[in-house]
Amino acid sequence: MTPAIARRNFILLVVVLVALFLLQFVVPDYYVLTITRIMTLAVFAIGYNMLLGYIGLMSLGHAMFFAAGLYGAGLLTYHFGIAVPLAFLGGLITALLLALVIGFLSLRTQRVSFMIVTLMFSQVGFLMTLYFADATGGQDGLKLPHAARSFQLVGLTFDLTNEIVRFNLAFGLLLVALAISFFILVSRRGRIFAAIRENEGRTEMLGFNVFAAKLEAFLYSGAIAGAGGAAYGLLDGYVGSTFASIQYSIEVLLFTLLGGAGTLLGPLIGVALMTTMIDRLSEVTTAYLLVVGVVLIVIVLWFPKGILGTIRERWLPWLM
Amino acid sequence: MADVILRTEGLKRYFGGLHAVDGVDFSLGQGEIRAIIGPNGAGKTTFVSLLAGRTPVTDGRIIFRGEDITRLPAFRRVRRGIAYTFQITNIYPKLTVAENIRMAVLGHTQRGDKVDFERETLAALDAVELAHRADIRAGELAYGHQRLVEVAMGLALSPTLLILDEPTQGLSDSEIANFCKLVKRISATATILLIEHNMDVVMQLAHSITVLNRGRTLAEGTPAEIGANAEVQAAYLGTGQ
């Protein structure tokens, strides 16, 4: 990656972020809510992309990290009355520790086995949220208490019942997640990740510790997905076991593939398109998951590089 | 005899009932060019895979520069100076030729050496005469050139021991001649262990030859000695069975 290409991508990133930030002043309230949700889910997808896109590992169980962040943060506020910023941190750390354990175990497998192992671990996590229903609220979930709907930080009060506050918090988190992605992509680390994605055996025989690099990517991925989950629960004021279910593992894969795995902004675009589509569809039919499945098949068969991946291949080779 | 750089003691690798490598005692002198030959299925590739750490050892020991490396993972052996080029071309097809080499130079920096990136990359490209193709995607090169990219990557690691697994396979005669010159040049700075089927190449390059058959050392000696060895002829030609 030459500095000129990195600069061009940086400018694009800044333009997209500024545009996104300005949306809150122009769109109606309903869309502010939708965009907040899109940005939070995009953080989840950015975490997922770090594993699938950057280093080439397809997990089918990333809902477990999203849910680890969600429950880690949500249960801390619900049961212990922990303040929102600390609860967020708690959720992040929960996801990070989970990623450490799951990564250490699952990275001993490859390809299809890796997909099955991550899927299985994720199912264990999902069933645990149901089994320990006394603590988690099980299927019904938990509505976070009134005290967790606002917090104070650096002398400012943040009112989470206000949609503009929620929008800007989600925006801030998205900005951090994209900044981390950008710096990984332009760094020496990013080159090693990409080399592993392209040819693992060769990379090991050039003296790189492939397992350590994969575990590192797994930790970034799990932690960022967890941060997305923690933010989702805290901003929405609700945690529930649906978020740990396989549906979320598949959707995040779909977001990433649609937008373009391995691209910087692909996850955001994928989430925006997919959630808009699901929202519209669920207004007209209850079978919207069927459509999600069809979209997944179409992408994998005829559109494997996704939107930004295709644009990069055809027109903009400098696109990160 | 020069200092021994690499030694194996009773090295074994079993795949279930198949004794692919079955108790090989082997010793390689510093600066030597050694060829390993043997019929198909003799265990040559398995043997060098054990040395490079790509296949775990069943039993026995590997000592490299006085250090037991038997249980070291492959990437740590690379960092100690063992480079390995694959039998089947194994490069980054989507990256340009220069980017392929740069990854290898980056690998070299893992050893803690201070490296001038561009200079090292250019030097490796020049050595295989691919500098004019630096910006072409490696996957788009002709097969022979892809093999050279692979060798250049090995070079860019500045190894003390370079293991080449059938490097001339699929090369044309003129490419082979250039390749032999290249290996001689590399041998000024590195010890070379070469698996090779092309006997002309072996006779031209090797200081000494190890013959493997059915996972064991059948013979060892200078090219002249090996050429005259009746057992070797029997193994190759299938006489005496």
C-alpha cells in the first residue's frame, strides 16, 4: 500500500463519515432511529469483516460475541446498577475474553471445521441465555432499568431516551471501529493478515507466526463485534436471547458479503442495504427470512466479491 | 570437511503403516550443495518437510547449527535461517511479483535484522532476472517465471540453508541452465539442499549426493561415486528385485 493510496482512502473515509454525521440534521426522526441501528449493526459487521475479510476466516458463530457484549453490558446495569460507560467496557471485555478462549480452541481447525466449531460454540452460548433465564430473562429478555437510560461522562449528561444522543453515540463508536480497521489495513499487520488470507502455507514458510496472527485478528474481531453488541443493548435499553441466535450470525455474514468482504466500508454499506430491505419486506410479509436466504445464495453464487469488492475490481483498484 | 550445519539422528516419519522416512542419519556441511535423489515415493519430500517443520517428526532428532530444532514450529525454523521452496509452486498469485518478494523481505525482518526494504527486494528480483516484471501479478506469469519468483522469495529471506524441492520441474532447458548458474551464485552465501530428478542438474551442481530409497539412506557420496554405485542403479532401474 503506497502512501498515496492510503491518503486517498483516508479522504474517502472522512467524506463518508462527515456525510453520515450530517444526516441527523436533514432526515426525519424515524430515519434517525433507523440510521442509529444501522451504525450499531455496522460495528458488528466491521468486527466480523476483520476475520472474514482481512484474514479469510469464515465464522458462523459471531452472534456469540455480539451477545457477549450485549449481555455483558446489559446484565451489569440490570443486576448491579453499574453506570452505562463502565457497563459498556464490561461488555467489551466479556467479548474479548470470550474471543480469546474461543479463538484459541477454534483456530486449531480450518475451513469447514472452523465454521462448524464456531457455529457449535455459538449455539452453546445461545442455549445458555435460555437456560439461565433467571439472570437473562430468557426468550423475553430484559428491559434495562430507568437508571441505565442516562449517564454522566466528563461532566456531561447523556440522555439515552433522546434519539439524537443515541445517534451520536453510535456514530462515535462507528468512527472508532472504522479508524481501527483503517489503521490495521494500512499497517504491516494488515499485510500479514492479507498474506495469510491469500496463502497460509507460504506465509508460515516466510517465518510468520500464522496462529498468533489469526488469534490477534480473532481478538480484534470479537472485541469489536462485542462493542457493537454492548452499544446495541445499552442504546436500545433491551437485551434478549434473539441476539445470540444463529440468525444474527448469518445476517452479519450476509451484511459483510453484500457490502464486500475485506473492504473498509463494505460492512456499513451491506448493513444499510440489508436492514432497509428487511424493514421494507417485513412490512409486507412475515417470510422475510426466506428472502434473506435467497439473497445469500445469489451473492455467493454470482456476486462473491460484494458491492465494493466488485467496484474495486472493475473501476477503482485503489479502493481499500 | 566443513562445519556441520544440519544433522539428523534416526529421523522417522510414519503415516500409519507407511514408513515414509525410516531412521535417516544425515549430515550436511556448511556451504555445501547437496542433492537428494531417489525413486518416486522414496521419502524425499517428506524428509525435507521434516527438516522445514511442515510435517511433525515421529521419532529422531534434527540439529541445526548446534541447536535441537526437532519440535520447533516451521516459522521459528525460518527465523533461524532455514528457507523452503515448495515442490508445487506456492506464491501469492494475486499480488505483484514485487509484492511477493516484499512479503519475503518482511519475513526476513522478523529475524530482527535491519533491512533496506527496496534494496533487498530489487536484489532478489535481479538475481532471478525478473526486475522488468516487478509490477505484473505473479499469477499471470508463465510457470517457469513463477518458479523463479518462488526461488527469489527464498533468497529474500537471506537463508543460511535453502531447501529447494524439485526446483527445475516444468522449466525449459534454457531456464534450467540459468537456474543452475543462480544456484551456484546463491551457494556463495548459503548451504543448499536440493531435491532433484534431473540428473544433469544434479551432476552439474551437487558437491555430494544422498540417495534415499523406501525412507532410508541407500548411498551417499560424490556424484562420481553415486553414478558408479550398483545398489543405486538397482533401485532406479528396478533390477535385483
